[in-house]
Amino acid sequence: MTARNIARFWEWGRKIICVGRNYAEHAKELRNAVPSEPVLFLKPPSAYVKEGSPILVPRYCSSLHHEVELGVVIGKAGTAIPQSSAMEHIAGYALCLDMTARDIQDECKSKGLPWTLAKAFDTSCPVSEFIPKERLPDPANVTLWLKVNDVERQNGSTSQMIFSIPYLISYISEVISLEEGDLILTGTPKGVSAVQEHDELQAGIDGIVTMTFQIDKTW
């Protein structure tokens, strides 16, 4: 059996575990309470999209928002992982977008329903190339930025996260066993906003990675 290539995790990884409201200012801009424990939701692997392919607006969405995030790629499986050894389970990172049908999410929240329609649609998880952990020695102090049509919308540091990466790995693995190739989205800084068909999104971690995506028509 051929060994799986962790640098192409999006081709075979089995799940995407997302952390909501992990930056206090982002929680506040959406008028949500700052959480006392992580807010988790899932995206399926079919949400992945790579540069060169467009981000598609779901037919039922009239307010698609961008959320730039640091993704953590799991390289070593585990259950109930202690915080003290959590970083040993990381193979590397990726720059990610959590595309969100905000109008649908607001409707789901008002009805007490899950966020699946708002978060899990095809192309809702654009990802960069794999970043080996050696290239990001201090993931707790990384600046993420995003521009729409060359106008900056988001710029924030992972140092602003409420729950640290080791804490998230430990917390998630108490509930959901982590497997090689899994991706954890660690939350977004403030500045999320709506995008339209034909908009160009650029996102980056300075000196490490940049990526560009186009918004395409409703499907």
C-alpha cells in the first residue's frame, strides 16, 4: 500500500473540524457572546477547494462571507490527547477560508437549527498548499490577512485566539478522535464581510504563503 502524502491532505483527509468564535472581536462583530469553551462544527472533505478552482456561491445564499483562518493538519492520530503533547500530533498547517452563508447561518441560529447549510457546502473550505510545521515555528503568533479586490478586510494575529492550538487539539480529541490528515480550522479574526460574484479574494501569511480565489456564480 502506498503511503499517503500528508502534503496533499485535502485529497484523502476524512474530516474538517472547525472552531467558531475563537477570536473575541469576531464574536462581538457578529453580536455573539464570547464563549467559555470551544464552539465546534464540521465540514465534509467535499468542502475542499484549491487555487485554480472557483469558490461557488450556493443557490440558496444571498450573503456569502469570507473568514480567513489558520488550519492545523494532524499528522499523528490520537484520542484524549493531553495538552502537553498536543503539538506532537501536528504535521503542519494550511491557510484556509471558512466560507459562510451568513444569511442562512443567521436563520439557522434563530430557529435553533444546526449550521450545516451555512458551513458545509461544496467549495466552503478553500485551502493553501501544505505548510510543514518547521516553516511555522510559532503558530501562536502568526498574522493572517485577507483582501477582497485588493482592499484589506481582515488582518489579525493568532495570538488573539481565545483557545490555544494545544487546548483545541486536547478538547476536540476528547470528543472526536483525531486521525492523520484531519484539518482543524482555528477561528477567524474580525473583519468578515460579504463577497459577490467575480470578486477576487487574496489571503496570506506574510513570508510563508499566499493564495488567490475567484467567486463564481451561484450553483
